[in-house]
Amino acid sequence: MVHSTSRVLIEGVALMSSRRSRLVAFLAFLLVCQALAQSGFDLELDRIKRATVFIYQTKGLGDDHVITCVSAGTLISADGLIITNAHGVVASEQCDGDSLIIALNVDLSEPPIPKYRAEIARADSSLDVALLRISRELDGRLIAQGGLPILPFVNVGDSELVAIDDNLIVAGYPDLGNRPVAIALGTVTAFIAEPASRSPSWFKTRAEIPGTMSGGGAYDRAGQLIGIPTSAPLHGPVGAANCLFIDDTNRDGLINNSDSCVPTGDFISTIRPISLAQSLIRGARLGLDIDMQSNEPDAAPSNPPQVSRLFFAPSLQGDMPATVVGSMPANTRSLYLFFDYDNMTAETVYEMRVTLDGVPNTVFSLPPVRWSGGRRGLWYIGGREQAWANGAYEFTLLIDGANAGSQQIIVGGGAANTGQFSDIVFGTLDRDGALVGNGLILPLGSIAYARFLYANMPAGTQWSAIWYFAGAEVARTNDTWRADRHGASVISLAPANGLLPGQYRLELYIEGALSATSDFVVAGQQGAPLPDLFRNLRYAAADTPGAALRAQAASSFPASVNALHALFDWQQIALGTPWTLRWLVDDQAFFQSTQPWTREENGRDFIISIVNPPEGNYRLQLLVNNLPLVETAATVGIGQLPIDRLAELQGLILSGRVIDAANGNGIPSVTIVLIGEAYAAAEFEWTQEQVVALATSDRNGDFQFDRPLAFDTPYSVVIEADGYIPHAADLFRFSADQPYVDITIEMVRG
């Protein structure tokens, strides 16, 4: 059964090309009919299903193609923009295909039919999100601009409004495209936070979501897309159970485990909030392509991924632990597991399994997902504003399916009345001896200071402070406590050769147990109020990045500019220092990238380019440790971004069903014709100038017009079917408060 799907996919190139050619003859037509808008869940559910697509990643093998990976996806604009998971479409060791084929729901009671090919418009492997754009017919012919029919799509909602116990609708496919689009219902059970975002990084749900639904859509009750169900299939020997062997890829005449498999993954309980993908969506809709000419790729790690130094914190200070704890009191509502990591990549699959008193706890566990961080650093996973029941918890981290480390904590009982350090902040001292700075980045100098709070510290308590630079210990203090029981203290690091650029860490211990820790970066020269790290940030217009080096810097450019380039110089940035580039248009981010610094320590003319930028107000920000250090703005054209007409449809999408008035059964092959306002229905003669649009019902009687109908425009309509009395009517209008209308047309036998 599955193998036949692969054959149908390839043979369908010729089959669907033939159908497409027949449809082209009707593209000058559309429809309209009496429209009684139906509100409610059923209407939204039908629209959601029609906007859900099945994605095949394929690879050429001789004269044939084989399926390498599969995903669900969701149309989010009428011109063929699709959002899905990155791991199923971006070429990788596991998914090594070179083509993407999009299958649409022609009949909601049937499996999807391959119709088009797509290309990757934008992708972020760390978020495991990709935007695809339909670009070719199934046989490979390029689709001319405006030549794609208006496709059904859903509206992108606001995942920031989602709350615990909210209902969810998840759309996708229950297998490898052999069955119709399916719906899973569930509720939001938990939020999980990681450093990848300021808001929840994941929603958890108990909905029964098959692995093949990964990349589909999660919706609120209003039918708004608020997330992407996500699960990363394991690869290698551990992940063999998550793959299906469907093609004879080694051409030995057999289909077995010697062939390449199609990864499917286990059941999904995690959803990536759509808010994390907003900049990707915005960039893809605007067609903005970013090229970072001066950045050198980071070489792949030679050693396997690993984690170390697992500990718990009850709250965050930025992305750092506020303090370190070994137990928590009853009624705990905030808890985070921290750990160091190394040798991670975007293809690494990690998982967290949580048990409570030895019993698996699915609410706070994270099933296998793609790694969202960088190569190395400090990570956390946890959440707040959620009740943690009393008991003994064990957190186990798995990397690529193998146990990488675990840590335990007890929740319940009274609050511990023991010594504690917390809230480490780094800076320099002013002339009055007060700590100044941003707490995250220090300029090069001779001394680094750290202030921290302490509580319940009796005199004579043994404590120590250990400083690290680039992962190696550089200073240690062992002492007995002589200050008050409660208060704040300041300590310092003064290396003999001064502070070198790079990453530093401070660990504070009480009686040999870690009590507080935090990281900071040293980079750039002394500045006010921020370190002078990035300088001479400017814009230039030129056809190539090389020409931009010689172009005159400016802040205003004509609408006809071919490429907009941003350039900057830098000083005292150590290799591997994480930094962030964020680009906004009209105050909305459309590109953001965080990566380790791979250039020399000092240099000039780092170049980032946008080809064919649309008119708008642009602003580029450069950040370290999430702290904006410099930014500058430029205007292209009149400084106003064009209206995204294909994301917010400027017209009505009309669909419905034609039924027999006597028995309620759907009627196939009914022709519904919309006539221009210059003609009445009685004058209709099937001429090109009369017909505005046309639709034909499928075998179940369902239909949908493939392009929008203008609002507040009078139409006439003619409906014809063999064996039934024709319908004809004039002067139908649609108002802008009805962007989607679903109608039922009853036909009487003649």
C-alpha cells in the first residue's frame, strides 16, 4: 500500500499535468451565488482542512524519484506560502532529497493529490520552522507570476493569547498520504520555556497526534493558526522504529532495512507557538532574502554531543539562573533545569523525560525535538505559573536517543532555612565605588566585579568563588563567612594581564554545594553606557556587496534600489562569542540570527545584504547576550511597506455544497457561473467577456472558487446540472465582513 503511494506520486506528474491543462481553460471564470454566511466551528474546520497540505521531499534515482521525508504543512497565503517543520524539507543527512512536492486536498474525503512543486522561501533549523512557496507545476514547469490559482489558506493567530486548558484543533495526515486529512482535538496542558524565546518555546497537549502530522497546524477555537505540531524522528540505530521502508533505494529488488527509510516519528505532544515564526513569515511574505557575505561557516563538530553540570533553579535572571536549589517547597509553580552543552547541531535531537516518584510525568516531559540552541553554552528547560505536585522528580536528558545525564529534586515540605547566594550581576565600579554596567557585557579592562545577594549566612560558614575564562578556571577564593546573615556583597576578578575578550563564568559555593552561577561576556572597548564593540554601522546601495564597499553611505534610498547593504566594523570580539543580528521593517522583525562569532577579533566591513527591498523603514540591530548594542535606520522609497494583499485577502473566498433538494445527497459536476455586473443572468450566452468566474462541484457536491470575489460588487449567477432545473439570479453582493462564505445550494430535478 505504501509503496504504491510512491509510484502514484511519480506517475502523477503526467496525470495531474493533464488535469491542470483542462483547468486552465476555466481560469477566466469564477462563481457567485446567493451567499448566506455560516459562522461557527464547522465552517472553520472545512477551511482548515482545505488549507492543510502534504509535503513529499523526494530525490532523483535514475529515471525515478524516491520519497526521502514527509511532512504536513499549512497554506498561510493565497499565493502558495506554506509553513511547516524544517526537518522534513531542509536537506540534511536524514532527509537528503532535492525536490519538494505539494499535495492538495481536492476532495476532503480522499487522500491529497500531488499538484505542485515548491521551494524553500525561509527556514530556521534552530526553531525547526520553514516557509515554502509553490513555484512550479508538478511536471517542473515554472509558474508565471500571477499564474497560480488563489489557494485556500488560514489566518495566522496570536499564540501569546493561548492559556492552559485552552482547546486545540490539530490538522494533518494520519499516514504517508494514503488517507484524507485528519483532525485531532486536545487541550493545552503545559508551557515549556527555553532560551530560544522570550515567550513559551513549546505548548504541550494530550491530543493524539501521529508523527506524520508533524509540520501541520494547531488552531484555536476561532480557527486561527497558533502553532505547528512538532516531533523530530530519531536517526541512526536508535531511531529505526521511527522509519518506514517504502522504496527499493539500493535497487536490489527488495524493500527492506537495507534501503533508505522515510522517518515518521512517534506520536506528537509538542507544538511550536506561531509567534516564534513571525519574523520568518514576515520575511517570506515580503520576499526578503538576507545574504551575510562576511560571515564564515562554523565547522561541524568532530566530537559527539554532550551535556554536563545539571542543576535546578526556581527562577530566571535574564537567561541565567537566579539561584541554584536542591529542593523546593510545597506549592512550587516555577522550576528550571539548567545544563551545559557542547557539540550540538541543528540536526541533534534532544528529549527530556520527567518522572514523579518513579512514574512518568508527561506534562513536564519534552518528547524528541530538534535542538534549538547553538554549538555550546548554557541551556535551560522548564516553566513558571504551573503547579508542581509534591514528590521526588527525576529529569533525564537524552541526546539522539541516548541517555546524556539526569538530576533529581524534591518538591514539598517547608522552605529550606539554609544559606543561599542569588542574583549575580556583573559590572565595573565608578569613582564612588558603585557597580555600574548592564550586568551582561563588560568592556576590556583590568578588573571585573560581581555583586550578589546572600541570605541565611551565619558567621563561619565555608564558601568559595570560582572564576572561569573560556571554560578553564582562572581564579578561586576559599573563605569563611564574616559578613551579616542577609545583604549584598561585591567580589572581583583581576587577571594579571587584564580581561581578555571572551566568555566568563562565576560559580559561588556554600559548604561545597553550588549555590549561584552566571555567565558574562567581555568584548569591545570602554564606552558609555555600553561597550564600544560594533562601530560605523551604515547603509549603502549597490548592485553587489563588493561595490557596496566603495559606495557612499546614506540613510535614504529610492524605491528602485536593487540591493540594500548594511556594513559595520568591529573590535575585540573573541572567536565563538554568541551575537545576534536583527533586522526590522516598519518596526516588525523579519530576520533574526544568533550564532557564534567566526571572524577575526578585529576587522572592518562586515556586510549584510537585502536584494530588491520593498519600500519601508528599515532598522538593523546588533546584540550580544540579548542586549542591543547599536542600531541604525534607513528608508527605502516613501518608507511605507506595501499592503500584504495575499496574506489578508482583498476579496471573498466562496465555497459550499450542491445537494439534491429531495434527498440531501451531494450532486457532482454542477457548473456554477458568476457573471459580470454589466450582464443579467437572462443575457448569459457563455462568452468570455460575460464570465467572471466558474466552479464545478466534485463527486460529493463540494465546490470552491479558486480566486476571490470582489466585495460590494453586484454579480449575477447561473447554476446548471444535468437532470435538474437551472438556477439563475441577479444582483448578489458580498460585504467585507464576510471574507469566507460557505453556502448550500439545493437543486430540484426537472
